[in-house]
Amino acid sequence: MNAPSLKPIVDEPVPQPGRWGAEELARLAAMVTQSSLFYWKGPQTTALLEEFRRLYPLKYAFPCSSGTASLHIALAALRLRPGDEVIVSPITDMGSVIGILYQQGVPVFADLDPRTYNLDPADVSRRITAKTRAIMAVHLAGNPCDLAALSALARRHKVALIEDCAQAWGAKHRGTPVGLIGDFGCYSFNDFKHIACGDGGIVATNHETYGPALTKWGDKSYDRVAGTRAPEELAPNYRISEPQSAVAAAQLGKLKEIVSRRNHAGGLLTSLLADVPALLLPTVADGDTHSYWFYLLRLDLPRLSVSRADFVAALNAEGVAAGAGYIPTTVYQYPVFRNHNFFGGAWPARDHGLTTMDYRQVSCPVAEAIIEDCIVLRLNEAMSDDYIGKVARAMRVVAQRFSK
Ligand SMILES: *Cc1c(COP(=O)(O)O)cnc(C)c1O
């Protein structure tokens, strides 16, 4: 009865939002009349800061070249010292950990909640040591972390809370935009994010200790405010430039609309599939707003008679834009970590006895299980209720076909 349909249930291509338009063009047109494309006090970067602060009212903000840069700047501003530990999620982009390692810090991976795929505060608590300097909360797929619990932990242990909001433009924890609760909010404008300018990022804080020097940490330790050049610390060039700022400023003007559509589509999908036993749907905490950069769910494989790969192949045959898995392994299982191959084969922090970390021994069983059974569904702001309805029907039909 339940054989593959002759005609795919999702009988139309994935709707594509028009990502750039009149707003971006107007800013770019104004930009080409400028005499300089340098970011400092540039009109486009100034507009970007205004748009950002309208949504994220943080006192100090530095637009920079990427999300990776924004996180690295936050860690440098914290003045992370060699051997200091930063607790982070094992399912994330490399950008979350690159800055930790470049500051000679030690990423410490904590396990995840099985249904939000975000840091499990209880496991974070177990991994806090005298060397812990920060917790990095990655809002995976756009689902806010348990910031109440993580910020309480951070306060209790006097460590910083860094929010990696790269996937979570527009997401809110109990009504507060993500990035405002931790000590730093870090954001990405890379092309794949739902608010994008090709490449770019922003790091922001209200902290009076870390805030004033953010610009120096992303701009060679030059003091643009005072107009002096007497670098006191080693800092990279992570500057944004006016073309990127022009596009990013226009994009932020659309954030509310984009995220409300994504949030609606994701919520609709969850409600339509809630009674399908083989599908383990993402849970969103009461009062939180998920921005659904993508829709991440898990398969209850013991209930199914096929592998994840075959399940996803069947979904694809029904026209569903689904992928088997997100990243191929946890971050600590990547070759760079397994081989501790950070600096030309050396790892100064360990070679000098500042850490005994061995990434081959790390174990986060929940994260490893998620890697094995998760499915990524494409989701975007152009998807109508009718389209989401077809996706849900196809998911239900495939799940029934293969349920034991
Ligand atoms: C994309 C991403 C980053 C890095 O952003 P880039 O702009 O690509 O450097 C960091 N963390 C997470 C969770 C991301 O998804």
C-alpha cells in the first residue's frame, strides 16, 4: 500500500527566497559615490552598527570579517591565556574553536541535550575546572541554548559566557534576543546564514572591561578611537569593509520578517509531525524563539527497518530537500583534533605542560548519537504553509513505510 509514490509528494522545487534586492542595491549605489571603502567611520559600517543596535542594544560592537573572527576577538578581549579552557559544543562549525586554539587555549567539549542539540548544563558543570575561563554557548540551527542555566553556571564559577549566535540571527531566549544574555554576542554574515553579506561578522558586549578594546582586537591593536599606532598586544586584522557593511546593513532591516517566516514554518512542521513516533523532533523551550537556520531532527532508528541513508533517499525521492546528517563527525573527531595538529604538528599548550588534553579520549555519547541519526531539512522564509504541508505529508508517508 505504501510503496514509493509515482509522483513525488513534494511536487515542486524548493522555494528560493530572493535574498538581495532594492535595499542592498540602494546601499551599494550610495557606497560607490564614497571616496573610501574603509570601515572606520564609513557610512555603510555606521549604518550597519545602527541597524545592529536597533535589534541588539549592546554598548560596544565591532563589525568584523567573519563569525570566526567575532569569536576570536571575544576570546582575545577576555585575554585568554595559554592553557585556559573554554567549554564548547562538539557539534558546531570550526569557527567556534579556531579562536580558542589560536589564543593557545584548550577547547573542552561538553555533551548535548538529546532534543535541543545544545549544551547540556549538567555536563558543562561537570567539565568546569580551575582552568575554565569561558563557556561558549552555540545556538545550534537557531535554537536558543538554556541560557538561564548556563549564565547561572558562568556566574557561579566566575567564567565568561560567550554566545555563538552565527546560526541564530533573530532567535530569542524568553523574549530576549540571543547575544544579549552572555558577556559577548558573536554573529556571522557568511553567505550560508539567513542574514548574509558574503562574509562578515559582528562581536558585541555591554561589558565595560572588554568592550572598549574590541576594535583593537580586530584591527592590529591600532587605536582608531585615539588615532594612535602603538600596538600593545598581538591582534590580527579582522576588519570588515564598506561593501560588506552595505549589504549587511540592508539585510538586518529584513531580519524580523525573515525570522518570523522561518519560525512559523519550523513550528508548523513540528506541529504537523508531532504524532509520528519514528521522528524525534527538535524541542524549543517555552517562551523561546527558534530562528530555524535549518530544521534538525533525529530518527528513532530502532523503530525503523532502514538505515538513515535509505530513509533520506526515500525522502529525496518524494521531493523533500533533506540531508543525512549535519557534520560528518563531532568536532573532536576531526583529524586536526585527533592528531593535535594545530601548529605545524606541535601544540604548544600541551608541549609545555599547560594541558593534558587528549582529543582521542574525549567522549560525548549524546553528541555522537545525534551525529549518527540526525537529518537536516532545508527550511527558508519562502516556504508557504502549503509547501510545508507537503513536506510533512512526505515525511509521514516515508516514516510509516519503514516503521517496524
Ligand atoms: C558559520 C558559523 C561560524 C563561523 O562563521 P564564519 O562567518 O563562517 O566564520 C561559527 N559558529 C557557528 C555555529 C557557525 O554556524
